Amino acid sequence: MREILIRGAGVVVTMDAARRELAGADVLLRGGEIVSLGKGLRTEGEVVEARGCVVTPGLVNTHHHLYQTLTRAVPGGQDALLFGWLKTLYPIWAKMGPEEIRVSALAGLAELALSGCTMSSDHLYMYPNGARLEDTIDAATEIGLRFHPTRGAMSIGESAGGLPPDALVEREAAILEDCIRVIDAFHDPHEGAMVRVCVAPCSPFSVSRELMRDAALLARDKGVMLHTHLAENDEDIAYSEAQFGCRPGQYAEDLGWTGADVWHAHCVKLDCSEIEVFARTGTGVAHCPCSNCRLGSGIAPVRAMRDAGVKVALGVDGSASNDAGALIAEARQAMLLQRVQNGADAMSAREALEIATLGGARVLGRPELGQIAPGKRADLALWDVSGLEAAGAWDPVAALVLCGMTRVKHLFVEGRQVVRDGALTTIDLGRTIAHQTRLARRLAA
């Protein structure tokens, strides 16, 4: 088997049970696995010099809408709250097709990889003009990232009291049938899997109670995870109380949407009782700090969630509501927002980094990831802290978050190098950007 030795790292941030940080350490990779960690390791294979670098587990993105990478900074939606923003963008998204879905996924995943991300989920909940979930799976395979595509859906259009236009909704029977199709075709339940499919009705305001319940039953029958948006802003809470007579957390629990196989995006407006339910049931949360700021949704109670024992991870959310897709930036923003809300000691840089790595692996149910230790999968990010961004930093690990690092130097996924010296090794990024630009102009026209 091919070996790679990462040699002489400035610091290896293990995220192991003791949260050890090892100065001057080596990491030996073989066959997609971390086989050894220490000093003075040797190999007959490839050597990657890591002097001046901090080595971390790969970052994990637990919420995205990759198709939105084609609709950044759209006029009319730049200063709107969630519901108004959606109404502006829905008609544009309805004009997309398979080409747009695939190319936007390539661009979005490239941006994630360059920001240190080795594994990402994606919430694709609309399938206009023949688009299918595999358009995004093909893109992730080409980039080389570990991928958790979610088969999202919307079934209640405007004519039935929902938010999306009728042209973007699907029949609920067809939604469930396609969930079965993509799970059977692409889901890999084995350790080290590169693709795991999840079931993800878009939100309580775009699908019926029956679809939420049936999706949970289907996912558990198939042994896959569940995902949706929940309690994102005040409008979301008001809709739930008016339509369902309860808060979103209660609605989720009543329909089987809590448990270790469930994670919800945003959860900005969870109250104390809902946080307790999530902690008790092992339900995860994808915290999307930059998007929550961009849409004016509020500051999620991450400190309270973490203190209660809720599993919390990070998500960049869609690039039409962020409008960036750099995961390391989300770690910094998460830390800063908790300090704004709760004081300067509310979250350390190291805790933010833990949420971005180990936290994401736990939320997505991947115990073989999120740590640098023998037996774990070889998903690693190498950050050069010898340059301008961290110049003068006394603590190189904290500098990753506090100093606003933006780009990884090297990135390994399942032992394969996806980024080398700050550039993607798997695709022609310039060609992808040019293709993306042509498609965005065509949509704008």
C-alpha cells in the first residue's frame, strides 16, 4: 500500500480524548488510514514536509446548498430576511438544470477544500428541469471530498399555503420513491465511506406533516440519517406556532425527528426546553453563523447547547445566504458571536476548532473521522502559519481561528492529496470558474 509521511509538523492537533497537541511530530498514512503518530517516523513512500505547519483533522461542513454558488450577491435579496430572500431567489433557481447543479457543486466544493474541509454534506431540496441528486455526487467524486448528499424536497407550494412556487414542489409519493432510488444506488454504510446519502425534507414550512413522518420512517428502515432546517428565525417560529400549534422543537419530536441519526440546521431560536430535548436524544445541530448574520436571523445559543451536551457542528449554508463558502471562516465567526452574546471567555479558539472538526464528525455519525490517531481515516489539513496571516502569533493553534486563516496549504482525504501548495490537484479550477461565470450570466440574463 502507498505510504505518505507528513514530517516535522510545527504542531499536530490530535483532537483525541486528551486533546493532545504534539510539537515536531510526524504522521504516517497508509491505504487511507492513519497508522502511526510520533517523532522520527520513516517511510519508503512519499514525504510531505510540514515544518512551519499546524496539522489538524480535516474540517467538516454539515450544512450547505451547493447549487446556490451560482446566485451570490443577487440584487433584491441582499438585504432581506429569510422568507423575503427565498421569494426573491426561488424563481431564479427554478431556471436551473443538471448542468447548473453540477457546476455550482464543483465550485462550492472547491471553495470548501481550499478552506480546509475534507467532508461536506449538501442539502439539495429542488430538482428543476431534470436535475438529480447524482449531479452533486458526481461533482464531489471529481473534487475528491467525502460527501453526505441529502435528498431534500419541497411538497407544499404557494397555492397550498407553502412558501415555494408550485413549479418547484414535487409529489410526496415521488419524493419517497426517489429517496429509495438514491439510497440504493449511492449510499455506502461502511467505515471510511466516501458517499453517504441522507433524507432531508426541506423545512416544516415547505413539506407536510405526513412527509416529515414518512421520511423519518423511511430513513430508519434504510439506516440513513435525517436532516432539515429548524427554528431558523422569528418568522420560522411564528409559522410553526400558527400552523402546528407548537414550537419547532416540539413539532420535530412529535414526528420522530430527534435522535442520534438526526441533525437540524440553524436552530437559532431554540429555547431551553428544546435544547434539553436535543441533549437527551442525541440530536445534532449544524450551526451556520455567517448565514445567520447575513439574513439577520440572530445568534444561535451555541454556548447553552454545548453546555447542555448537544452535539454542535458548523455549516457554511448556501452561498446565496453567506455569500462565501470558507469553512475555517465559520469557526472564527462562531467564536466571535458567542463572545458578543456571552462575554470574551464564552468560547476559545480551540473550542471553535473542535466544533469544526470533531464536532462535525460526531454530528454526521462518523467516529472514524475528526481525530488524528492510529486507526482513524487519513483526512488531514496542513496550515502554513509561517506567512503574513499569522506573522507574530505566539500560539499557532489559536492563530488558525483568531488570525483569520483563509486557505489550507495541503489537504488529504482518505490519504489522497486534494490540495497541494494551496492549489487543487483534482480539477482545473480556472476552467470551472469560467464555466460557473458563464452559467451565472445566463441565469442573470
